[in-house]
Amino acid sequence: MSEKKTALVTGANKGIGYEIAAGLGALGWSVGVGARDDQRRAAAVEKLRAAGVDAFGVPLDVTDEASVAAAARLVTERAGRLDALVNNAGVTGGMPQHPTSDGVVETVRAAVETNVIGVIRVTNAMLPLLRRSASPRIVNVSSGVGSLARQVASDDPAMTGPLSVAYAPSKTFLNAVTIQYAKELRGTNIKINAACPGFVATDLNGFRGVRTPEQGAATAIRLATLPDDGPTGGFFEDAGVVPW
């Protein structure tokens, strides 16, 4: 078993996920680059290695049971344990997302399949590996638009995002799932938290965001490397706690 800490980041071939992998790698971690696109995954691993990161590719489609099981086997063979799992892979589901839009049911289904069910699928597959770590951490990359408190309190799109019956509620669902995991894992050494990266310029929003992917990765990196007296079951951004 490797003495170096090992992380798996889903959706790590680009954007926020790539910068999370780069940030953990810069701290001396071995980082599994989880991604379903073979060419993009290979290019990301090559770029990370060129920067001195101990990166390895993990073929991973979070919507596919067989793919997730194979990823767990790969990490087992590579490292023997997992010290941090960052569930970063996410989709909008498609646009528009007005509740009355044509095809909106399929849009919602697509968002939930990746953003919620995919997180549950990957987390459950990796839990045996996480339990082998002395200080295991799980980070679910959420969004401030998933905060019900903010959605109810404000009509400002800068706070709540555009009208969204798929993406924003899927992140609310993810937040609720994060809480349930924290309750079940209470009393263990596994800490699980949700991270809000802010409005980051990525292809998810047509690069309209005002933050860089590196800035967006900062909170997830902090939560993946929490000390043993750190929080669990919380929702955080750079400025502090995000209201649920």
C-alpha cells in the first residue's frame, strides 16, 4: 500500500475538476483523474504529470454501474485505499429549464442521474477504500444555486441563477444526500461536506462565470484536506458557511 495520500476526482479532465486534481497534486497527493472521455482524460493526466503531479487516469462514467465498479478496482490495485473522494462530475441536463418547457422531464432526469445518483453510486463503491484511510474525506461539489435559503430569500439571479427546474434542484437534492451520509457516517473518521465553487467560467455555463476554475477549486481542496477536528455535514464556500 502506498504511503502517499490518494484522491479520486470525478470529472477531472477539465475545469474545476482539473484544478482540484492539480491542487491536490501540488500538495504531494497521488490523484486519480476520473473522466469518461478517453482522449481528454489522457491529455489531462499528461498535463498534470508535466507539472510534477503524480496523476493516473481512471476511466469513469458515474452513470454506469460497471464503469464505477471498474474504477474502484483500479484504485484498489493502484493505491490500496482512498484518502479523498471529490464528487465533481456534473451536468446541467440541458436548456431551457423552465418548468413548462418541452422535454423538461428528461432534462430533470439527466441532471439527477449524474449530479445525485452518480454521486451516490461512486461514493458507495469507494467507501470500502475510504474506510482503509486514517483520515478519509468526501467532498460533493454542489452550487450556491442549490441553497433553498438563497432561492427563497432572493430574486437576484446573481444569487439564485436563472430559472432552473433541473440543475439547481439537483444540487439541492445533492445537499440533502450529503447530510444523510454525514448522519450515517457520524462516529466514524469519514468526513463528508458539500462545496460551492462560486460562479466559475466553465463550459457548463458557456464560460460566463466571473471566477477562474482555480479559484473555484479552492474550497473543495480545503475540504478534501481537512484536519481530524474539521467539520462534517456542512456546506461551504470561500467566504464560509452556505445556508442550506
